[in-house]
Amino acid sequence: MKPVFHRSVLACAAILTVVGISQAGAQQKPLKKYESGTKEFWTHPPDDWFLGDESEAQKGLAPPSGPPTGSSEAELATMMKKIKLPAGFKIEVYAPGVLAARQMAWGDKGTLFVGSFGLGNVYAIKENDGKKEVKTVLKGLNMPTGIAFRDGALYVIAVDKLIKYENAEANLDKLGDGKVVYDDMPSYAAHGWKYIAVDKDGAFYLPFGPPFNIGIPPTSVSQIRRVDPKTGNAEVVALGVRNSVGGDVDPRSGKYWFTENARDWMSDDIPSDKLNMVSKLGEHFGYPYCHQGNLPDPKFAMGHKCSEFTPPVLNLGAHVAPLGMKFYTGSQFPAEYKNSILIAEHGSWNRHKYQGARIVRVAVGPDGKNPKQDVFASGWLEGDQGYLGRPADIIQDKDGSILVADDWAGAIYRISYKK
């Protein structure tokens, strides 16, 4: 028989253990959850709407913030030495000080216009005495990430307004208020920032993202529209799209291709982000029922089969965040690059070990068959979560080189090739 004192010590220890477990449970933060299926959430989302409903396996992950003033010229010079490219290619800083740089567009007279994420700015970059001069030509807009230039006019899309600025290159110091040419768009800021791709007829392809991570979207979003900026007429060309912030028109076929960011909070390794092609009007690409072409959503599949929807041309990888993309039509790069797709991968946040933060090349026929992907430029990511930069858009220069916008470092890079 155990002594009374010993039994008392054991009893006290057991009580303290139970108390400790209870306190630890009380101190543990519950998983974040959002009532995102309500109109109140869409129109007045919480500041951290972007997170979506957390999972236990990925609890605590959140988007990182870049340096508010971008990277210094010394930091950019050091970074350039770390970027890996195929033999014969060279990268250099084209223009520093382009904070939160997103989509780029060329003016007719050689001005490079650049939209921005979060800051409300649109920039114009011109060469002055051999140096690139970065001028802020518009301020205070609502997420002006998407821009285009057509027939002497600059077009800027600011969540729910497509604004036209006439004779822009001659009026960089005073663009004025512009003219709204299309505004049949919801005002949801959440996934409301956009990208513009222009086809041969001058029509704009505009993506409309849902205002949450996953859910049954409002009927005006999760789609891509083709808009005529001259008349304001629009048609829906694709449905079931989660979050696309990049696209281009295939010079071989005239078909619209686009990148798509898949949902978060399933795991580090699923679902995959996608490269898609619109082959017929009104195709449905699966969201929110099916992801990556073959993965039913655990909650929102609701009896749908993935075979009901258009599969991706290519799965790019989980949480790589593909944004701007361009078909390469120049002649400076080696012949095998002709008509390849170059994709700027912004990089992960909903993953313990980030991936992306690079440029990939996809060689694929105009029919979307037999795609092959390889890494074209990398080195903007160090360790598990160390961003040096985050590529956001790509545009071709007249000499066949390409420019890359980096919204983390606040800079534009130039990548060229020489035998």
C-alpha cells in the first residue's frame, strides 16, 4: 500500500496536469473562419478577407509584406547576380523605384506605362539623357493593376471602372480625370483587381475574381468578359474562374489563354494553379466545384464531377501564383522560344515552404496539346520563405528582349539574349 503522502503528491500532479492542459487549450487561438457566403462579406469584407477559412495543417499562414519603399539600387544590383537564366541570357535592372509594379503596356512613342497594386499609382517610364525616368502620372485610383494602350489612349482598370485617357503620351504631366468607358462591374475590392489582354480587334479580355477564397460566387464574378472599349458592349466568354491576373491572345490562333490561381487552405501541395485556354464561348473551368481538372472540392463539389468542366492545358504547381503571361513573338531569343508562353509566377503564401517567384516557359501548340514546362528565370526566392523579389508581369520590348515587373522589389528588369 502506497503512503498517504505519496498518493497526495500524485493526485496534485494529476490536477496540475489537467489544469495545464485546460489553460493551453484556452490559450490556443481558434481557426479563423469567415461567413463569406453573405452579401455583407462581399461588399464590406474584413481586412483579412484574403486569408479564407484556416485549416489546422496550415494554421497561421498569411501573405508576407514586401519592403514599402522597394529595394535600393544596391540591393537590386546584388539581386541581379543571384538570378539564374539559361546560357546566353542576361538580366539587368531596367528601372528602379516603380513601387508595387504590376501590368505594363507600351505607348506608341516608347513610353512604358505600369500599373500598381495597393498604392493607387500608374507610372510612365521614359528615357531621359540615357537614364530611365519614372514619373507617377496617376494617383489615388482603386487598385489600378490592369492597363492597356490602344490608338494613342491609355486605359486603366480600377476594380469597377475602365477609364480611358486620350492622347496620353503628350499629356503625362496632366492626364486629367479620363473618361469611364465601361463600368458594369461589381465594386468588390476582394479579388477585384484586374488585368487587360487586347485582341486584334481591339477588344479587352477582363477577368472578374470572386470576393473570397472559396464559395458559391455572386453571378457577376468568377468569369472572363470580352469588352469593346469603344461601345461598352461585353460578353461573357468563360465561367468557373477563380482568380486570374494574367492572360494573352495566341498570335497563332487568336484564342485567349489565361493563368489562374487556385484556392487556398487545402494543403501545401494541392490544388495546382493552372494555365487555361478558351476554345469556345461560355466554357466553365470548374471553380468552385473542381480544382486542377481532377480534384473535386471537399465542400463545394456538391455532386458535380470534374468531367463536366474544361480541364487546364497545364497544371503549374500548388501555390506558385501565376500572374502576367505573354506569348513570345520576338526574334532575339533562340528559335525554340518562338510562340512559347512566358509566365511570371508571383510565389506562394499559403504554403510552409514557398515556391514560385520565378519565370517559367511553356512550349505548347495552338491546340493546347502536349505542353512542356521548364524554368526560365529563378533566384528571387531564398530558403523556405525568403523573397528577394516577386515577378508580376512580362512584356516584350521592340528589340525582342523582355521586361519583367516586380511588385515586391518595386522594379522593372530587362532580360536579353546574345549568342
